[in-house]
Amino acid sequence: MWWISVKLARRNIFRNKRRTIIAATAISIGLTALIFMDALMIGMQETLVRTATASFLGEAQIHREGFRDKQEASLTIQALDEVTRSLAEEPTVQHFTQRVLVSGMITSPANVSAINLIGVHPPTEKFLSLIDDAITEGVYFEADNSRDVIIGAKLAEILEVGLGDRVVVTVSQAKTGELSQEMFRVSGIYYFPDEGMNSGMAFIRIQKAQEMIAIGSDVHEIAIKFTSIAYTQDSTLPFWKTYSQHGNEALSWTELMPQLTVVLQMTTYSKYIVGVILFGVVVFGIINTLFMSLYERMFEFGVLRAVGTRPLGMARVVLFEAGALAMVSIGLGVILGFLVTALLAHTGIDYTGIEMMGVTMQELIRPVMTVGQFIVYPIWVFAFTLIAGLYPARHVAKMAPVDAMRRSF
Amino acid sequence: MEQTQKTDVIVTEDVTKVYAANGIPVNALNGIDLTIESGEFTALVGPSGSGKTTFLNIISGLDSPTEGKVWLAGKALSEMSGNELSDFRRDNIGFIFQAYNLIPVLTVEENVEYIMLLAGVPKAERHERVLTMLETVGLKGVANRTPTQLSGGQQQRVAIARAMVSEPTIILADEPTANLDSKTGADLLEMMRHLNSETGMTFIFSTHDPMVMERARRLITLRDGRIDPDETR
């Protein structure tokens, strides 16, 4: 009996080819959309995280406890030598760099602007930020000149300065609070799509920054890049505990940029919501198709019931038809999903310049395909198709043969 | 009626069927008492709306009477569950429809063997019985064709083969010649009469066709839901 039900379902699916093709295309487009949307979300999340961490933040940072809230220049990292030595031997750490961070003022003959002055160690900084790649004019700390300053294009515009022009930077010293002023020459101008980075930051060598605020060889921040970004979301990693000692705190980007974590959670929820909507469309498409097919063959179902097919046998025929339709649709959807996603992963989707919760997209978003997308979603579509088929199957099973065959005797 | 006679295939007792047409009750059958014995070749005749369809639906268990009882092969249909009725129809009733109503996606062989599949007849036996039956109805060599590749007369022969292959107690035929030309209709009627004589299977026709009426050994006329008259020849 199973054999004949399968045979009936398979052949009935191809009985009205046009309808089957339309229905299967609709369902497969739903599946394609699910696969593509998942791939896009992964691509978007990865790009967001990469943009946020690679531009300047790093994947993790170590600070003195309280520094992030108070931004006091005196709150430098404790036991710096021990921390630095340990980081150099840490197997999970690929690169790290030290920074000095202080608020200050930059003045040109034409204008003045508040800035975050950042002292960097150029050889290691280039592994943690994209400043060197973003230079549009001049160079990135090439010569050994302690008076080089690199500023953003917007800040250069505000100050009305260009390469080689002189600017004066004023900061407060860490312990005494006395003002410290130094003259610098603009040696490089960078451009980032992020407005804040363009207009509010100035980079000098770390030794000069330490000298200006009188903190000796101390630093405020160590930015870290792991061997795998997955470590950033692993709260059980011993790293966090090891480097959260001596009054310091080691934090992942997820804690440093909680708003981005929220965005990522939101994208996951939106994925579920869109998924539910798409599945809803698919389910109603299936129910509609099955009912159209069913009403077209009502008399035939009546005949099958009349000659002795039990109600459950009738339901089985309809469910098998739903299954056959799902198989055809899944085949189409997987192929279509692969092609669409692969194409857009190759070309990329241009969201550059668009800011999302403080992160400005700086690269193309490329959808990321995973094996799971081509297993999980087809299984879901198959299961939902069968679930959707239960309603028409129940309808057929409960149908009185005489009603179906009203036109017979 | 407590028990049917051994040779009584169908017994109806005071069968009444009332339909609600737009809320107005319509009596399709008015207290039909009828006995049909095994081996009969009976035609149920009457004008449209006389209750032939309703009566066939009720005696085949496809519909239930508003009042009264039906016994088929000694069993009261009203006492059976849905599954029992399905199994009972499968084992005891063969249907022949006016429009053949073969399953278009199945081949001739699959159409004919469908009922045996439901009954769990082994594959080899099914195949043998289908071929024998197709030969009996004059359709040797068409087992692998689909119904759409056959003429109307051939399709009705397949329908007859499907109805008879499981050797049911009774064959119910609804206007079996209505869609056929005179010659094909006459040939099929002769064939069914021959099968009736050979196998002793009971045939009940619902018909307007004079050819069927001529060949029937019993003519039951229905008028306004009542038998008027019941003639045996």
C-alpha cells in the first residue's frame, strides 16, 4: 500500500506540470531566501565585527580597572612588564600593541579642536588597526621623527592644515595636571568612513605621548588580536582571568562594544522573524497548492474511497504528495540558493559608509555559505511541508465518499 | 428483519433518505423495502430525481439512510465503523462508473490491481489475476498503457476488470453505457451478462439505457423515491 501511495504521489505531482512548477518555484524561492538571508546575516555580522575590531579596537583590550569610565591619564596598566611578557608567550594571542590614550587639544594657525591623542607603537600597531592602510596623504610613521602626527582628513579640514604643516597639541600631565604642549608636523592624513575617527583622533609615537603626560614607560591600553576571533566569545577562556589581575581588566570586544553585541543579537532575532514569515509564505503556498490539486481531483479521491481505501490511506496519499512537492522544491531551492548566494558572495554587497550602531561599514558584505544552511533549512522546509500537508490530508481523510462523488450515481 | 436469507445479497428495510435542499427537506427515498438475491442481473430505472443515485449510494455504504436499515451480504451496514465499511466495500462491492473514473496516473494494470493491493494480495498473484481479468474483458496486451491511451470502450472494460478482479459479492454499475456508442455498449453488456452467468456475481445497474433494460432479468422502477413497479422476467 505504501508503494502505491508513493507512486500516486510522485505521478500526481507531475500531472499538472505547470502548477507543480509554479508551486515548487514559489517554495524554492522561499528556501533560497532562507539560505541567502542566513548567509547574508553571517556575512554582515562578520563584516561588522571585523570592521569594529580591525579598524582600531582590536579583538580584546587590557586596561587598568576604572580607566574606561574615568579616562584619567594616571590610570595606567599595572605590572606592565609581567603582562607584556606573558602576552608574548600566550598561545591564543597572535598580536598585541600598547597605546597611550589622553584627551587633549590640537591647534593650528587657523583653528582649534578637541581630540583623543593616541600614542602608538607603529611596528605593532599596524597589526591591530587599519590606520596605516587608510593613509591617503603622506606616510605612516616612516622616518624616526618624534614630532610626526597623523590626523584624519576631517580634522585636517577643520584645522585647515595639510602635509608638513605645524600643529600644537596640548594635554594635561597625569599626576600634576599641568599643561604640556608640543609642536608636531602633519606627516600623514588618513580617511575612514567613520566620522569620529576622521575628526577626533590624532596619532603620535608612544614615547612622545608618555613623555608629554609624564607617565614614564606606562601605557593605558593593550589591544590584542587572537589567533581565532572565536576566542572573543568564549567566556571560559583562561585569558580573561589571567589578565584581569593586579587591578587590570581584560575585556573582549563584545564587552567593549556592547551596542554591537546587541546589534548582532538583533540580527539573529530578525533572522528568526523573517524566517517565520518566509516559512509562513511557504506553508500557505503548499496548503493552497494541495487544496487546488485536491479539489481538481475530488471525484478521483471519492473513487479511491469508494473502492475501499481507508481514510488514513487517503491522508497518506496527500501527505506523500506534499512530501514529493517538498522534494522537488528543495532540489530547486538548494540549487537556486547556492547560485544566488555564491554569486553575491563573489560580487559582494556594497554597504560601505553606512553606519550601524557606531560601526561604519568599510568593506563589501559577502554572504557566507555554510553546510548547515543546505541541510537545516531543507529539513525544515520538508518538515513544514509535511506539517502543512496535514490540513488537506485531514480534509481528504474526513471527506465522505458520497460528497466527493456527488456527481456519480 | 432479524436475519437475511443465505442467498439474499442486499436487503433493505424501510429505507428513507431526507435531504435538506436550501433548508427545505426533500424525501429522496420513501421507505424502500427490497431484497436482491445473489446472481441477479438487475436494472434500477426511473426518471432523473427518482432516487436511483441515492439508493445506490445507500446500498453501497457510501451514504447512510435517514431511517431504515441495509444488510449487504448478511451484514448491517449501519453497525460498521468507517474503516470496516472501507474494508467491506473493498471485499464485497465492485463499482463501475459512467465516466469510467480510472486513475489517470496509473497504468491499466495498476488500476486493476489497486483493490488487490489494498487487500494485501501478494504481487505474483495480483499480476496473474490482472492479466487473466484483462484477457477476460478483451484487453490483452494493454496492461502497461495509461487510461488516456485507451478508447472509451476500452476504459470501461478496464473499469469492469477493476470492479470484478477481487471477485466481489456485487457489482454496482452507474450508467455504464451512457458514454459509449451503441455497439460498444451492447458488447460490454453482453460481456457483463456472460460474466454474470459464469461467475454468479450480482449486477445492479442504474440506467436510462433501453439496451440495459432489455437485457436485465429484473427491472426495478423508482418513482419519487418509491418502487413502482418491480418486475422479474
